[in-house]
Amino acid sequence: MISVITPVHKDNPDILRATAASLQAQTYREFEWVIVPNHEAALCPMTPLADSLASWGLDFPVRVVPLLETTDSVGTIKKFAFAQGTGDWLLELDWDDLLTPDALERVALEAKLGADFAYSNCAYFKGNFEKPQRFNPVFGWTWRSFVHEGHELDETIAMPVDAHSILWIYYAPDHLRAWRREFYAGVGGHDEKMTLADDHDLLVRTWLAGGKMVHIDRCLYLYRAEGNTWLSERNGEIQQRTAEVYRKYLTEVALRFASLHGVRALDLGGAFNRERGFQSVDLAPGSDMQFDIGRRWPLPDNSVGVIRACDVLEHIADKQLVMSEIHRVLRPGGFLLSFTPSASGKGAHMDPTHCSYWNDLSFWYWTKAQYAAFIRNDTVRFLSMVLVEEYPTEWHKARDISYVTFEAICLKDGIRPPGLIEI
């Protein structure tokens, strides 16, 4: 059985009735609907909601379980809501969205085939099924036409779930989202400490756990793209929390990418600041691999999945050579995670062994076509995930020691990860 979980934070029976109608139309009937009004909605009298449900002529089990605890934590609300489901599968349906008639049938089919998590394509709508503005295709989005009850919409094709898409909620699996109950519990479910970005955090843990994540290449979910003032009011916080999830899991995701492809994870200069999970590369004794990274590396092409370069690039005189070697040995889609003292501050000049100087704009010559042309670079290409110059701590700020964080994906052999490719 499938438990359809619907947290509710507004008292709007008219919109909820449309959601109920989409469930009533399901071709698969072994499901229950669990409605969980959170503390704000739960404080409203429950009788009108119960009366509304009774008048809608629904022929499937419906339970209303209010969350009476006062909380602003979406993670707390979701974890409580999912705990109320009794089915083998737990599927989240937002209170103002719709499922297509074959949605639950498709999930049930993937459940029989051994999936741990299923997700689908979706279409966004506003008003009377009007098309909202599309996402910008330069970030890798694609669509096809989808007709719902005579209304033509854009079916957004979900990105493949992999190390690149999972890091940012924009590209991670969208609704419909459904977990096998045992698998959901095994990865810890929603994190109650997450006030926002709880779905993103759970999706990353789902991928890291190695479950069978299945993309159902059909539009099974209709997302109402208007009227959610709660989300719009907290958009800035959502962006911040999403970035925090990225930062929390980046290294672990990159290491799993390397492991999945059976290639190395290298920590350049790692003899002095060894990072767990990486092989250290250094001329110093005790390194896992000893060679001069300022010369051509004794490694095959495409033999590395992730390279960590913390306080090391500034020790290499030939910038173009080291960036070329990093690109050469990384497999397509491999990660470069670098952290370099910026020439804008004092850190780049304080160490007598530093022999090259970098700032945030230095990396444009490998990420932006117009700058790459100045150094005749037509092969070394990276997609920039993060490029920022900042003080890591207040200690660094007090001493004007700024750093450049450059985290990027290796582009070659036709790979197209999600994001803005400018080279």
C-alpha cells in the first residue's frame, strides 16, 4: 500500500478539494491519504475540514492527524507527517498540488521492481492551468509538451540523479517523490533540525546510501507555481540553507563519485593536511604518492575522480600546466575542490615558497570562453559550481588573509552536468 502524505499549513478547502480529486482519479486504489495540518492550520477548528472531506465523496481511506506542536521547522513537520503513514511506500503530495491519474500505479510498478526511491517529471501551472515562465535552458533544462484535461503545459524532464545534480536542490529529483518505507527509515528520514531545505538534505542522504533511485520518465505531478507566500517570504533563507546542504555533503558526494567509477581521489600537497578518504600527493616523505605536481603527472588520463587542492596551487609556478594536468587526469565529470590564498589579501605574499598568485578572477581562463581565448585554451574546461573570495574566519579577516574557493566539474567527452556552462 502507498501512503500519500500531505502536510497542510493553510486552511483552503477549495484548493485541497482539487488535490483530493486528483487522488480520487487514481487508477491504482491501494492507498491511503494522510492529511497533517501543522500547528498553524491545526489551531483552526477541524470540523469544517472533516465536513468538507465527507462531502467530497471520496472512496479511499483518509486520515487527518494534526500536528499540535508549535514549530517553524519544516523537518519536524515532515518527519511527523511521514511517521503517520502505514503503507509500504511514502509519497509526499503538497496540499495545493495534483497527481496525474496514473501516478500511484507507476510508483507501485517500480516498487515491485525493487526501487527504494522513485521520482518523476512534473509540470508547473498557475491559475486555470496557465503556463508559468520556463526555467532557463542554459542551465541544462529540457521540456516536452504535456496535455492535462485539455490544457497544454510544459513537462519538465527531470535531471538524471547523480553526483552533480544531487548537490543543488534546483537539479535534484523533483516531485513526485516517493520512498520505500524501510529505506526512508534507514537513512534517518527528514532531519528534525532542518528548519528549511529538509527535502534537499534527505535527497542527498538517499543518494549517498546507495539506494535504487528510479526516474519515471513521465509527467506524474502538477505543481501549483503561485500563491505560496510562505515560501516567497523565506526565499533568502531557503537559498542559504540550500548552500549549507551543498557545503555539508560536497566532499562526501565527490568521494562517492570517485568510488562509483573506480578511480582515485587525490589530495595535492596532502602530506601536511591529509584529508580522510584521499590519497596524498606530495614530495614530502610519508605521502601516498610522491611526484612533482609542477611537472607532467605520472598518471593516466581520466584516472581520477576528485582532486583536493588546499593551500597548494600558489606553490606551482606554471598555472596553465597545473590546470591542464588536473583536467587531463580527471575523468569526465570529476571534481576539483580548491582553496587558495588570494592575491587580494596578504596571504598570497606572506609565504616565501609561494610562486604564483591567484584571485577569484584567475579561474575565468578555464571557465569562460572569452577569457580562455586570451591564453589559447580550447581544451581545459570546467563548470564552476562555487567561485568566491572571502575570509574563512574572523582570524583571517583581522589579518587580511583572504582565500579563493573554486569548486568545479571537469568538462570533456561531451558530458553535460546541470548548471551554467560558459566555456
